[in-house]
Amino acid sequence: MAAEIVLLFAWTIVIIALAFLACMFEDLESDTGSQSNPNSQVQLAPQVGYVHRFFNKAISGEPLSWCMYATTSGTIAWVLLKQGVTPLLAIPIGVLTGEALHVIFSTTAHVGRVSGQKRFQQPVYLDVLYGSLLPIAAFGFIGSLCITSIAYIQSNLGTLSGIPQLNHPFPFPLLCFIWGITVGAIGSSTGDIHYGTEREFQDRPFGEGKRVVYHGKITRYADCGIRRQHDIVSFCAKFGGPCTGLTFGSIILFENWRTLVGMMLGGYLPAAIGLSDTAALIGIGIGIAIVVLLLVVNMRLVRWARKTYGPFVGA
């Protein structure tokens, strides 16, 4: 196997690892700030009589806000790169700039959101505000750093692998824009079902719901004292965060793997001359096979879960 192909697959593995970390820390950042999960409970709790000590920036949707942070980071890094600054400095500086915006946005979102619930006797706890900004910034920095690094590697993948023709046609900041939306969307969808409701509903039979009026209880009591988002993060770091990271990492893995294998079998690599229809068709065929396999596995998993823990029989 040519050295260029080995490097190409090696850089792809790096991108996959960064994708796992990016979405995992995006989910944990969301848990820390209650941006999406557990946003419904945090928003609802005061309205049903449960005053809480959660940081609440649920007013800002994850896809758009993470798109803003990542695009800001990528744009600043891109400008520095154009000035001759090394990527090892340009990317972290860009991410720090994006995180400054992140912290400002988090502060205004939390204070504005909670102040709007004054009618329900929900106060703005200053220790919650101050004590949450550093973890939010830390998780956000790691997530944005991974997203920006993915975009940089992709935009220069061909050059780094010795096949310049494979450099991404999209510019660096635009890739940050795309991946920021993607990571935020995955964190908002996959992460939402793993944010601690397991603790609230663990005493209920499988498949049974609960009245909406009880949902706010998730914000009330932890193992010791009043629950805060730090308890949620501790819980989600064991499963919800890694599960969310695995989702994004798997998407990057299957997408890049099928494309590269299709190019190899179609004769495009390592020469990178004249991309044929054969290469594209092989990649598409592999993609369809992966989708079918995942559907079968998912159906068998759902059936196993219902047979093992259900069905719920009740009114």
C-alpha cells in the first residue's frame, strides 16, 4: 500500500478521534449550562413550583450557538494562518476568541432566562452563575478546539497526505460552520435522551410516562443536598457524553471509510487522477450496506429491550 494512502487513513483516524471528543464535550457543556438537556425540566420546574439551582441558557439552541462559536474560532484562526502564524498557535488563539464570545453569550442567556421566571419566585443565584462559567468555558474550549482542528485537517488533508488533489474544496471557516451546526445538532438530539431522566424515572415500569407536573423534580435533590448541573454532568460523563461522541465519531468513520475504500477500489487512489463513476458507485454501495446493517442491528436491539424490560401494562 502506498505511503500516501497510509497517511490518508491515518489522518482520517485522527479526525474520527477528534470528532468523538468534540461531540462528547459538547454534550457535557450542554449539561453544564442546561442549554438543551435538561432544558425542558429547567424551564418547566419554576412554573410547577420547583425552584432550582441550575445554570440555564436554554434560550440558545445548540446547533446555531455552536455554529457561532466554531465559525468564530475558525475565522480568527484562518486570518492568523494567512498572516503566517503556525497552526499550533493560530487554532488555540482562534478558539480562545470563540470561547470569550461563548462565556458572554452564556452569561446573558442565563441571567435573561432566569430573570424572566421571576414571577415564579425563581431567583438568580450568583454562586451558580460564577461557579458554572469556568466549566462551561473549559468544556466549550475542548469541543471548539476539536471542531476547528477537524476543519483544518480536512481543508489540508491532501497536502498532509501527499495527495494535494484531495484538499477539501470548502474553505477552512466554512467547514467550521458546517461542523459546528452538526455537532450542536447531534448533541441536541442524541444527548437529550441521556441527561439524567434515567434517575428520575428509574422507579417507574418500562415504557410508562409521568405527568408533566412531576418533570421539574429532576432539578430538586441530588444524592446529597440540592441538585445542581454538576450532578447531571457527573452522571452524563459516564454514558450520555460518550454516547453522543460515539454518534458523531461513527458518522465520520463510516462516511470517510466508505469514501476512501470506494476511491481505492475504483482506481482513483493513490494516483488521484480522473475520479471515475466506478469509485463513486462503490462508495455509495458501501454506504447503503452500512445503513442497512445499522437498521437491522437497531431493530434487533429494540426488540431485545422490549422483550427484556417490557412490555408495560397499565392504564
